[in-house]
Amino acid sequence: MKKILVLGAGLSCSTLIRNLLENSTKHSWKVRVGDISEETAKKKIGAHKNGEAFSFDVFNQEQRCNEIKAADIVVSMLPASMHHMIADSCLNHKKNMVTASYVSDEIKNKDEEARKKGILILNEIGVDPGIDHMSAMAVIDRVKESGGELTAFRSNTGGLVAPKSDNNPWNYKFTWNPRNVVVAGQGSAAQIIVNSTYKYIPYHKLFQRIERTEIKNYGEFEVYMNRNSLKYRQSYGLEDIPTMIRGTMRRPGFCKAWDVFVQLGATDDTYTLENSENMTYRDFINTFTKYEEGKNLEEKVRKYLNIHEESIVMYKLRWLDIFKDKKIGLKNATPAQILQKILKEKWTLGKDEKDMIAMQHKFEYNLEGKNKRITSSLVVEGEDDIHTAMSITVGMPVAIAVKLILTGKIKETGVHIPVKKTIYKPILKELEEYGIKFIEDKETLA
């Protein structure tokens, strides 16, 4: 039997592991799942005869090397900062590696060695990044092959709650790592290009500079800019494109309310608060406001951010209980950690609730003297709170890639993201069989 080693068994891994196990008998696979929590790994495996769960410590070099040496392919679903350790061991033992995370410079620098050793390190094969790359390249290549010239590309993705589960005023719940949601956009300015003009949006303006879009049957969304849109120009073969924007989708009104936390400083993760374990939610918010004797907290927040008392923004803030005297109970916590704890109480997906992934690309191009647009949209709703839309759209591309590599249908070597036709074409084809399919609308512009 061929051995598939899956390292990490978090929220996004449920569907990945289920699919590998469902196909294990047909392809004669043994699926070995390692996580820092053996109990978590066991829950993902269930009682399947071809699954094995074990406790895995990525910093235990002997265990890491032994597990990878015994595997035929390695899937790293660990935090992105740990992938380079897995990659080093994969290179030492000449094992193919697959991960859904953004490819780091550390991993990129292993390209030449991976080619020499004849192995593939495939990154960014989840949903965003992943399905976004593959679906975009399918259209980009098609437009180019028809003789068209791309003039604008906009790509937006959001992990949200499904309409029937949309029961809170923020229209949002956590379906992936909550920490990543709280600190999203920090570290550097968002970078885009619009009509050949470079634009840089600093973090404190990120949630104020939004755009709007619409998906048929799902209504309106707002979009804030996502990291560095410019770095994919070369990957997509769009080095000279005048407009390129990548964004994150939320329901209307989310960004204006979230910007309150940004402007207060409540998303900062660079320092800890004194006596945080004894603070209340109200104390926490009050630490970021000016000392003004005789004014209550709500009044100070409204004044500082110019928010009306009866506004939907204040309603959303009150709904989170941030003005209540509830104990935080976290010692030496950063503002971001405290905010994450507050949000998890209200933004955790319930057992009877479903999430959804929404993705949309807009391609503008010139063909035979006419300006045209293709709008390509995808919506996937989750099955339940375990096999969420996030788990499905992250896990299925990974599982399909693993199968295609093991069966010899993907033969690339080196460090890759899925922008080559030899990689994206068979994966997209199989994703459609699972109902993960884009709907296109075409139009000629004036």
C-alpha cells in the first residue's frame, strides 16, 4: 500500500482526510494523520480501516524524519511557518509534498534542489490561494489563445455564513483560523494597480477603501483589498496588465463596523496588556479611549469614531457584548488575542449552521477591437459545521492533487503553485465532478 502522510488535522482538514479515506481502498492507500493532538487526528479518521492517527510534534526532528521517510507523499496542513521544516525532510528523503499555504521565500529557494532530486513541492492548492489561481488561469489562457489581450483582472474571495444560517448582524462567523481573521491586513500596505497607476493602502485605511460587487442569487458583497495583488502578475503571465486587484469579500456593512476595532487599536498583536486576566470586556475597550471624566465608554467611542448612537455600527458592537462587564480571563494577552476571545463567543459556527465560500473573477480584455468582460462566479455551501464550505474547498483540491501525483498524472518537479495547465486542468475537471464549478457571464462593453 502507498502511504499518505497528513500532518495537521485542523478545521480545514476534515474533507481532505475524508476524501483520501474514501478513495483509499480503490487506490490501495494507507492514510496516516498526525497532529499535536492525537484525539483531534482520531476524530478525523473515525473508524476507517485504512486510517491511522498519531501525536505529531514537528519540532521532534527524529519523529519528523522517520514519518516522512516512511511515506510516499506528504501533505502539510500545519501552520505556514512550519512548512520549511517539512520541506527539508521531504528533500532529504526525496518525497513529494503538497500544501495549501502561500509559498514562502524559504520554500521558493528550494526549487533547484527539488528539481535535481526529482520531487514536486506543490503549494497554494487550497481555495484562496488555490482554486482562485486555477480558475483564473483557465480563463486567462483561454483568452490569450483566442488572441485577446487582458486589460483588467479582479479576483475576490470570501468565507462567509450561508444565507439560511445568517443570523447575526455582522453576517459573519469563523470558518477558518480566527487569529488570521483578527490580524488580516496587518504587516504591510495592500498593493494594487489601477489603470497603470500603483496604489498602496495602509492598514489603518484598509477597511475604508472598499469596493462592491454582486453574485447572482446571492446578492451584494463588499470587498477590501487583499495583501499584495501585484506579486501574481508574473505568475499569471500578466506582467503588463493595467489593472489587477485581489480582494476579500464580506457582506455590506462589515468593513465599517470592523474598522472600529482597527481605529481603536484592538487588533494589535505586538504587545501584551497588563493585568489582562482581571480585565472585563468593557475595561478592554476603555483602554483604547481618551480619559475623559464624566463620560461613559459608549459616548467616548461614538465621539472618537463619529458614530451615531442609533447606527447599525453601534448595534453590531453592542451585540458582541464589548461594553459589558464580562471577565476576559486571559493572562498576558495581546489586544488581538483578547478580541479573538470576545469574537469566538458570538462568531462560532453552530452545529445546525452552514458556511459558504464565494469567489468571483472579472476579466476585461480586448479582442478584435472590441472590449469584452467575463465574470466567473463560484458559491459553495457547507454540509454542516464539520464539513464546511471552507473545509471542502481547501481540502478537495489538495486531495485531488495527491491522487494525481500518486497516479503519475501530475509529473512536474520543483516548487510550484497551480498555474500550469498540466496541474490546473485535471484538478479543475475533477472539482466539477464534486460540484465545485464556476458560472460564467460574458458581455461586450461599450
